[in-house]
Amino acid sequence: MPTSEPQAIFDQITVDLTQQADIILGKMMSSPGLKYNNRVFAFFHKEQMTFKLGEDFDPASWGLTEIGPLSPFKTKPPLKGWLVVGASHQDQWPRLADLALERMKLVV
């Protein structure tokens, strides 16, 4: 995928995935996200995407380096299974969104 603006890539992911049954736009921490059966599996915030990939996901096997845990609270630990992926990996966001969706389907 050619280099694009992160917002445009998120918008295209949204267009592609919301064509599937049970996937709708939603919010996660006031940011636009994607929901399957009313549960968020990915969202966009500050030029980054965050995915619910599970605690067993191995970022190194995907070559992801600009990553971090989702840690929105000052006094609580990071949210388990959530990974923030920076814009330097925006070419992988569509595949990561698909993976997050597939993993969500397994638990819902």
C-alpha cells in the first residue's frame, strides 16, 4: 500500500470492514473505532491505530517496532491485549484490523 495519511488509511479500513455483517462504527475513549457485535476491536487516535490482538500476539513476528501497550490511565496498568501501532506501520493496519476482527469473533 502506498504511503498515505493515517486518517485516510483508517477511513479506508472503516469502509472495507463495515461492509461486513455485524461491524459498525463506534467509539473507544472518545475516538472513532470499529465494533463487532458491539465490542470494539480497533480504533484510531492521534495518528495511530490501536488493536485488540490478545496477550499472545507477537509484534516482532510482524516486524512491528513503533508499538506500545494501551495505557490510558495514570494509576492503572495497561489494558491487556491491546496494542498501539504507530503510523510508521500504517501499511500493516488493514491486516492488523482483520486479525483483530478474527480474534474478536473467536471470543464473542
